[in-house]
Amino acid sequence: MKKNKANFNSVFLSVPSGSRPRLEDAAPRVIEHPSDLIVSKGEPATLNCKAEGRPTPTVEWYKDGERVETDREDPRSHRMLLPSGSLFFLRIVHGRRSKPDEGVYVCVARNYLGEAVSRNASLEVAILRDDFRQTPSDVVVAAGEPAVMECIPPRGHPEPTISWKRNNIRVNDRDERITIRGGKLMISNTRKSDAGMYVCVGTNMVGEKDSDPAELVVFERPVFTKQPVNQVVLADDTVEFFCEVHGDPTPTVRWRREEGELPRGRYKEKHLTFRYYVRAEDEGTYTCVSENSVGKAEASGTLHFTFSHYGLECPHNVGLLKTYVHGSFSQVRSLQLQWFL
């Protein structure tokens, strides 16, 4: 069947010449104009049109200037002309090569006094492609640092909106630390609880598309749970400097002496323990150094000596006391001894 083609640019009224209208008759007038539509493929749709006039006008539809064939001409058509004059699509037909329903539509109302044309209305078919133009990448940060993930959704019409899921749960951007802007997910002051598998979601009226997942890893810098404390000891005592630390990945722990080398063979590495007698040269500052891939922490304690009054209880200890004074306590300027019989 050959399609009639017309070009409608505006609402108009024409009256055939030579007609003698009856007083009670009226030319057509469109009282409800169709609106632009964006519809998913395969879904039903309606372009509204309503006209009045006397006698009641007939209504026809045109797409891109060509008359639309409806079920009144072909009962097998998926387009139906409703009694009101609206055009109803049982389903929107749309393919890569054939797009018979997409276009610009007008309805035309006619009676013997003339015709009236509606405003233009476009019918567009929504699409959402499969492939993300940019998928998110894995991100590794230290707790407290900002984290940014980014994606570009598939092409679509209407343009897809973007949301994010973490471990299959929608990310709540009402959290003041979280901002979703464009294709970016920004988390300020990250916490360990933010770690997980993240998916970018592109959504429009066609549906949703999920990106491949990306992992956010939140490491923790070393934090001391127990620090070395300053100690004052006697010669021959055993000394322990404790150092405990938490972090992810598990931090390494080592010791450093500020005044020189550690006393070889007389300490354990995890907790600095002098397993044998403490010597005068052991005095100083001992620092616990903890490191992992995201940070480093240090904590220090000092070791000092004091006199033992027990060495003065009897004369046979004088030699030992002299050894203390000569070998261990260089800061002692004077020592006064009194003996009582």
C-alpha cells in the first residue's frame, strides 16, 4: 500500500471552498496534543490526541510526514487507533536496521469544514548498551586517606545515571564521607569497614547494567598498643622493653639504640629483653621501630641505673661497691661511707 506523505509544521485549519456549513457545525480543533515519549523496546506506548468538532472529526496519524498504517487498515498491525483518536502501540518495534516506530508524529483531525493538526511529538526508543566505557579499578589506601573509584557507564538513551554497590549492597551517599559525582565514587577519611568489592551500576528506563567488580583495600598503618617505658634498674638486673603494635598488613618490629649498637647476644628481638646482667654501657634510649607497606611508627624508652644500698651492709661488700663506682656510675661525683660497730 502506498503511503500518503505530508508535511505538517504547525496547527492549522482549512475549509474547503464552496462549502456551506450549517450553523450548528464546527470545524475540528485539537484539544489534547501528543507529548514526547521515550519508550523501551518491546513495551507498550500511547500517543494521545483528542479533537472536537461537528460533525465529529476523523483522526489520522503521520510519522515523519507519512501516514501511519493502523489496525483499521491492517488487523495484524501492532498500532491501534483508539476511539478517542489516540495512537496505541501494542509493543514498540525497534532493531539495529529497522526502527519503524521511532520518529516525529502528528495527529490530524478532519471533517467537512476542514482539518486541524496537532503539535509535533517525538517517539524515541530507550537503549542501554552492555559494555562500560570505563570499568573501575582496584584501589589500595591507608585508613584515613581518601579513596576514589571511577567508571563511565555504557552508552544509553536516556543517559544512564550512576550508583555504586559494595558487596552487593547499595552505597549510601547520605554518609557525609561519601560523594557520588558523575562516574566518581569518592570516600574521604576511609575506614577499615569501607573495604570490599565495589560495582558501578548504570541505570536508565531500560534497566541496569553492572560493571566488573573492583576491590577497595584499606590498610592500617602501625599503631602501638603497648609502648616501651623508661626504666631505672640495678646492675645484674634483667630488663624488658615491651613493644606491641597493630596494623594491616602485619607490621614488622625491630629495635634500635640511639647511642650505638644493641648489646649483641643479650636480647630478644620482639620484646627487647636483656637476658643476662645489665651493664653500665647499656644505659641509653631504645626505640621500637614498626613498619608495614603503608606506614611506620616509632616509640622509645630509656634505661638508667641506680645504687643499691644493700651493697653497704657489711665490710666484705666494699670491693663490690668500689666496682660499681668505678665501672658503672661515672656520673657519681662523691660517696661518703660511715661504718658503725
